[in-house]
Amino acid sequence: MSYGNAAERVIQDLRGLVAAADPGTRLPSVRELTARHQASPVTVAEAIRQLVAQGLVETRSGRGTFVAAPPDERRAPDLSWQTVALGPGRPGGEEMQAMLALPPAGAIPLSGGYLDADLQPAAALGAALTRAARQPASWQRGPVEGRADLRAWFAREAGTGLRADDMVICPGGQAALSTALRALTAPGDTVLVESPTYLGALAAARAAGLRVVPVPADADGVRPDLLAAAFARTGARLFYCQPLYANPTGATLAAHRRAAVGDAVREAGAFLIEDDYGRDLTVDAAAPPPLAADDPDGHVIYLRSLTKSAAPGLRVAAIGARGPAGARLRSARLLDDFFVAGPLQQAALEFVTAPAWTRHRRGLRTALRARREALLAALRRHLPGLVPPAVPRGGLHLWVRLPDGADDVAVAAAAAAEGVVVFPGRPWYAAEPPAPHLRLTCAAAPPDLMDEAVRRLARALRRETARS
């Protein structure tokens, strides 16, 4: 609605009064301003609303309009009491916020854990959600463990070891992981993790009150001998890992280690949480089957999400386990939020069972390969010492080692100042890191920006190296 010149006259009049008066001074009433400017009460009210939005005046219910105090003169609320009431903060929150932060305007993102908007199947997802919203049944209360047909799809993806009844639908992989940690442990328990490992897993474990013990991993995945030793030394009954394209390293558990890892878990009478986040992010060759496909005795807890491979807004995942562990998972999910929204479950099912899903995965493989190769080529030109010795066959990241003595956190900060966002390696370790690293994401920037991104990173690294 346009309020014309009358509203502007009221605004200018009030601005003049505000400039000449002290904070807290009462201004003319709506009735007075209406008569003074021959304007309607609606027009006067709109003028006052605009000045309130600009912080020049304030309204007090039943008392009128007053000159507002400048922002620096307003008494800030005293919230310091909350520090005492809340007690110590939970570690990992700041790192998670940094990982999920949007890049500043003009910066080139080589960080983040989601697909660039250009790689997301937005049209297909929108069509699936539209179809789902038109189905009245999707708005009704469903099973707390999730739709049976969607659970069946996730079970088939896990291989032969799990059935639909073993699966529980969750609102994203992070929620599924938090559910598993709380369902299978008690505060004070020990959880083993690969070193380095997914930052979100470290944060979730610490939030659950768990003691996190790292187990060294290399280009072939976790070391089975050291895993067995860690079980024996700590008495842990849970091991979290990403056997396929581990985040941040990109390593895949080698075929010759799979059986030994399973043996170590079985001999300890423990569970293994298999975070299979990257199954749809394969770039080269074919991915090996999940560990859950060869788990006759129910040691593997299988986790699979659609968020990384489709879009951050498709927060649909599943976690599966057999026996009492499965019952614990279902109970934990029920206590959290009852069930995942029906339209979102239906949309996910519509999407993954349509031809669009196959087309998306095929196109994504090509696009991720192009971006990975562009990033590698830029590293070879401008920072050849950072080219990783082993290139991941899938996933979204390259794990690059910095020169000895470099401060990865300082390098990341310097890179941000140069206009390229990278993530330091230190937060991905549960203990002291053996060397400085950066995690560079292939999926967040288009190929034609990779060269400039690495140029900026090279400038930042040179500056930090000279400073140290």
C-alpha cells in the first residue's frame, strides 16, 4: 500500500521533533498528528511504524510514542547469571558452527559438507515434495520408526544383513548418530573413533558424555591391530567409523582389512557404527558393499543419509540394527521427536524410487570428478607440496598436509582474509594431531573457480610461513 506524501510529512515532522528532544520525550499523539497533517490514522500509524523500525521512536502500550534512546545508551540486559546456571559448556559446539557457517560474500568456498546448489537436484526434489504434499495420508500420524516402504528402501541399500523392520527413519545423519550414541552407551562410557574422524561424531560423542579414544588410521582405513589393542586397553563396546570415503581423509577401508576389523569388533563383544554417508558420492570405480552386508551376528549399526548426496534440506536418514540394539534405537528416537514429518518421508521415497534419482547420481559422479580434478590441477600448479599422495575415489574432500611447523588454524584464518574458505585439520582429531592439515572441499565451488581459490590459499600459506 502507498501512503503518499501525507506519511512523508508525518515522518519529517517527527524526525525534527526527535532531533530536538531528549530520549524519553513524549511525542504528539496519533490524534494530534492526524489533525496537524490532515492525514488518516492509518497513514500516521504507518509513519510511526517506519520510525520504530529505524530505532528513532518507541511506542509504549496505552501511553503513546516517545523518543527512543540511542542504541549505545540503552541498558543491555544482564544475562551473566546464565553462566552460573548453565555450568560448563559442551565442547565441540564452536567447531560445528564454524563447519556449518555460510561463506562470506565474495569468498570462494573450499569448505563445507554439502553439495553446491548447482549440484543439487532441486527441480526433482520440488516435484517430489509437491506430489507428497497432495497425498492426505502423508499428513497423518505414521509409525514412529518411519514409513515401511522407505525403511525397506534403506534396508535394501544396506545389503542382505538388515530388513525393513530393523530400520528407523531419522531427521538427518547427525540426528541418527546422536540417537545411536545415546541408545547404545551411558555417560562415562568409552567410544573408539578413527583418527582423524568426522567432527560431528566427536561433538555428538562428547555431548553424550562419552570418553573418546582415537585409533590411528591411514590410507587403507583404520588399523585393525591398533583397533583390537584399543578395545583390550579401554574395555570399549562401541567403535564409530566411516569405512567409505572417510571424512575428512577420504580413505576407504581396504579389502584386506575388512575381515580383521570385523574380527576385532566381535572379539570385543562390541558394536560398530558404520556411517555410510558417502555411498552415493562415488567418483571412480564401484564402491565396496557396506560392512553391514556381511554381519551375521548383529555387531554393525548401519547409518545412511540422503542429505549429503541430494540437498541439505532433505534431512532424511535411517539407522538400522538387529535385536535388542534395534529396540533401543527405536525407543531413543521416540523420546526425541516421535517421528519424522510424513511429507518429507514421502518426498524422499518419491525421489529415490524415481528415474530422477538414477540420473542425479550419474550426473553427480561426473560433476564431482570434474571439480576434484580441477582442484588437484590447481594444487599441482600453485601448491605442489600439498597434493595428497592418495586421491580419494569418492566423497567431497581432499585432506592435504601442510609443511611441518605450519599452524593450520592460522593458515585457515589467513586464507579467509584472502577470500578463500578452508577448514583446519586440528578439530578432526580427538587428541593431539600428528601433523598440520587442511580439509579442502571439492563440491562447494565450480571448477572454473578452483584455480583462483588455490592462488589465494597459496598467498595465505606464504604469508603465514614467512611470519613463523
